Amino acid sequence: SGGEPLLREDLVDILENISCLNIGEISLTTNGTLLAKYAQILKDAGLHRVNVSLDTLNPEKYRKITRCGDVELVKAGIERAIEVGLTPLKINYLLMKHTLEDLEDLMDYCRDVGAILQVIELMPLDETLKKYYVDITPIEKKIEEIADKVIRRRWMHNRRKYYIDNLEVEFVRPMDNTEFCKHCTRIRLTYDGYIKPCLLRDDNLVDILTPLRRGEDIKKYIELGIHRREPYFKG
């Protein structure tokens, strides 16, 4: 985690080394602005699929949210990634007060290009974020009402996946969600070398960079990170 991965000069080396481990699906989350340029290179290096962060298709609003971004570059990257086979491609749409009106347009766009739409709940962890928060529950209920089919992804936080007229929509709801925690299978490595057992906590991190630099076997530190995993929201 941490930062835009396509800015890393060693990204191809990282992907090639990970792909040699035969660990299953390798995916990457990106803002998409450099994706058109690197999609084929990433595919050749062993990447299987991508998630692209996109909260609006409105050029002016996109520039305001990202401070300098060009949504047309992102769209070109999405379409190129699908073309070279970095699929299933998911679009990460963060639901906020000022992006709520963009949901329908993003649903249409995902349907047109063949992407999956992930509607992500904002985590209002401080007072600044709370003013942007939108209750995701009524939005999901509306989607459920018009869905042709609903399934649960038990290996992925027990999320519901909605199928609506050749479109797949998923909801990612980490807040106050015991099912999200109960079915979580994730462990994260931060940009500065810490294992992060829980998305919602920073008080149980495990430093692996320091022992790695000392030449230690880091297996026990990885195991410690796994041992520290526990549900944040308990039912």
C-alpha cells in the first residue's frame, strides 16, 4: 500500500519476481493515468488484473478531486487494460456526498466497457472526512431492488455482488460491518516496511524492514503479523 504504483521504476521487477512464486492472482490498484502506456508491459510481467480508482467521469470535477488529473487519460488506460487482458477490471468508486450524483453515469460506463463497479464506503475516521460521508445502505438497497441476480462472495468479506443488465456491482462496506471483518482474508504491507494486520488499525503493526536489513529471517515477523489479525468490528 502507499502511493501510485505505476510511478515505481522497479514495478516490472517486482511483478516478475512475484509471478515466479505461483501465488495465484496478482492484482494492482492504480489511478489509471499511466495505464494506457504500461498496460501491455504489466501484462507481460505477470500482472493478472487491475483496479482503477475513478469517482467521477466529469472532467472538471475529476480535476478538482485529484487536483490535476485528466479523466480522459484514465478512461484510455481502462480501455487499454481491458484490451490487453488485465481483467476482470474493477473500477473503485468512493461514495461521497459530492460524488453520489455520479453513480448512474459510472454504472453506464462500466457496462459499456465491460468493467466491474465497486462502490466503496468512505471510512470517516476523522472530523474532516465525516463531512463527506454518505450512508451506503439505502444506495445498496436501491441496487438490490433492480438487480437481476445477487450472489455472495464468501471468500471476499462475504460481499454481495449484484448483476444488473450486463453489469456487475459490488459494495465494499468496512464500517461497523461485522461480516466484513469476520470474512477478511487480507494482510497488508505498508510503503515503509510494516505489516498491517487490519485495515482500520495502526496500533498493531509489525516492522519487517528493520530485521530484513539486519539479515534476519523475517518469517517469524510475518507470522506475528498474521497472529495479530482479529476482527475490528465484533458481532
